Amino acid sequence: MTIFAPEKLNNMDSPGTGQKIESGYLQKAISYDAYKRLLEDLLSAGKTTGPVQSESMVHYAELNLQRMHRLEKTIQVLPAVATQMLSVDRSQIWLVLTEGWCGDAAQSLPVIHALAELNPLISLRLLLRDENLELMDRYLTNGVSRSIPKLIAADAATGEVLFTWGPRPTPLQESFAGMRSEGLPFEVIKEELQRWYNQNKTIVIQQELASLAAGTVRV
């Protein structure tokens, strides 16, 4: 989900960014399953993640958790994607900045998890964006927007950032930028985003992530 987004996109960085992730972030990051348990515990108390607590935010979080569970059951990894994921030959950590109320994160996290699970060299870890704004601000969309989810893939040994991805698959982010420039209401944009996700069935997310992962293979 985007907190103000400009109208030009670059949502992916190729391998070899020259940046590093400090070990402190990796040490406090949690697993995918722990993240889901956190959301469930908060929802049982009528809360969600982040400093803004409201009935609507909790409602979004409830819907998102349902979406995540549904996607986990329906994702079908493409054979070509599986081949690319299995080609990864270096240990890496996929660190994702996210929040429970973010609809885009709910659409992407189950896919990211499914792909990471294919290769034991890839470890998926999650951080809450609003508790780690100093890290988020290094990976702003177009330099201004704290858009999530944001995946930062780092070499497990050195912390070197290998690539980044997010907050949305490229064609959807381009569509989002166009709708924003047209001044469409947020509710209309949200419906269009959901329609795209439903129709695409995670295919583009799979392809983009697998392509980036394959790019980290040592030559």
C-alpha cells in the first residue's frame, strides 16, 4: 500500500546495489509464520499493526489475513519460475517491510513465501515498516513514498543488497500511477487493484521475483 506515490515508476533494482543491510535489522526480523501469528493475536484484541488504530484499519487487516490464507491454498508456482528459484546458489535473506493493514502486502507475501520455500538457501524474514522507518526511508518508491511491501534481498554472509522489489508488480504499479494522475478516487483505485490481482493469479509477481532471484546466481 502506498502512502502518497508520484506518477513515475521504478519498483525494482537489479543485483549489485552497493548497499548493505545491518545485522540488527536481520536479527529482529520475524518469520512468515510468526508474522501471521502476530496479526492473529492483534486482531483477537481488536487491533492491527502500526500506530494508527481504527475500525477501518482493523477491518482491512482482517480481510488481508483472509486473503493470505486463501492465496496460500491456491498459488500454483509456474514450472519456469521453480527452475529459476532452484538456480539460486548463494545464501540470501529476503527481508520484507510490511504492515497488516496493507492490501498489496497481503497479495504479495504468500507468493514471496512460496518462492522462498523452494530453495533452502533463501530465508524469508519480515519487519513492520512503521517500526523501522529509518530503513524504509532508504527504499522509498521514486524517492518520496513509503510504499509497501518492499522486498530487500541481501547476501546472508555480507548483508550486501542483491535486489529490491515492490510495492507492486511493474504493470500494476504503472496502472496505479496512471489512475492517480487521472485523479480517480481511492476506492475506485483500490477496486481496480484488487481486480488485477484476481485476474493475474500471482503470475507476474512470480515471474518478476524469479527473474530477480536468478540474477543473483554466481557466473
